Amino acid sequence: MYPFLRLAKEWWTTRNAPPLPIDGVHVSHHICWPWDLDPWIELNNGRTLTLYDLGRIPFAMRTGLIGVLRPNGWGITVAGNTTRYRRRVRMWDRIEMRSRCLGWDARFFYIEQAMWKQGECTSHMLLRTAITSKAGIVPPAEVARAMKVAPESPVLPEWVSAWIAAEARRPWPPEF
């Protein structure tokens, strides 16, 4: 089940946080609870992605994105991600999560997130997300203007551009 109580906690603790620039870093703190575990008694990989939601949503609040969604009839969808897992997160571990927007192209925003435990990075994710309307994907430049941000993206890091290029070559639908 989706952790709605934890989401409410994030909304509550972020409600008075100062605004962030679109490329600012939102820091949140989380605990690995028993219901987050897999059979090997560590943070489940699927739950890791859900916890990343709990960092992204307050980030979107602080940058002003959430404030422009409803008036425009827009929503958010995940359009792809890649996650690198490097260190175990065990029950009761306290995690610091960092979330930021690296930039955008003609269709997607690219968000970087990482979880840290005792100064060590445990996982890192690059996420491609789209803002949607009834007509389809809303161009990020239009979203940026609605957020009162310059419509030109910062230059994406080379590793992000390489990921975008690799994803463009990936067959769809999959060839089974």
C-alpha cells in the first residue's frame, strides 16, 4: 500500500519551508520501517522508488510546480528512471534524501535523487518525468513559464544526455 501517512508527514513538514529555485536541492529525512523490508531484511527495491516519491513531491511543492498543476489541469507522470543501488539500508536506518531538477528537454524534466546513510550514498536515481494534460505531454518550457522560471533548461550533464540517447535507442515495445 502507498505510504499516505508518510506523504502527509512530508506535506506537513514542508508546508512552511522556504521556496527553492528549480535547480535547488530539497533535503528530507526518512526511516526504514519494518514494512519497507524485503525477505533479506533490507529496504525493498520497489519501496525505494516509493520513498523517492516522498522526496520528489515536497521538492515539487517548494519549487512551485505543485502550485501550477491544479489551476492548469495538469498532472505528473514518471516516464522512465534508472536506479543504482550501492549500499544496504536496513530496518531502523535513518536516511537523508536529496532531490533536485537537473534540467529538461522538449518533453521531459530530469530529476536526480540520492539516499544517504551516515554520509555514504546508498542509492542514486535519475528520473524522467512529464507534466501531462488532457491533450498529452505539456512542454517543459510552458511549465517553466507557468512557474515563473526561464523556459530555457540548464545544460544537462553529459551522463544525463548519454542516458537520454541510450533510452531513444531502446526498442519499444520490447522484443520478446
